[in-house]
Amino acid sequence: MGEYEKSSAIFSKARAVFPGSPELGVFEAITLHAAGQPNESIALLLEVVAESVATPDIELYKPAISGNADYIRSLK
């Protein structure tokens, strides 16, 4: 409801308590996008994919996915 800073703070705390929860990462990415941070949002989603989707192809491309997440995040 427009309280992006408060929402981001809550997600940061929740992800510290539940670091293996991809769901929290996805919803945090939605919040970041709504807050006008599309690069951070996409980077976070790429990290969620790299860390949480265990398919042979994702495993094969995990370094590229993670590298792209880092690059996109740097585009601020």
C-alpha cells in the first residue's frame, strides 16, 4: 500500500530468519519493483532462481545467472 521502506525492512528481517525461503525473495522482489527499483528486483529474482530451482539446465547456467544478477544490480 505504498509503504515500501517498511515492507523492505520486514522482508530483510524475515529473510534473515528464513534464509532458505524463495517465496520471501519473490515477494521482496515485487516490493522492490513497486518501489521503483526494477534492477534490484530482477537481480533478486535471478538469485532466487539460481538458488532455488534445481534443474539440470539451471545448475549448468547457475554461474551465468548469478553473474547477470550481479551485473544488473550494478546498473543502479
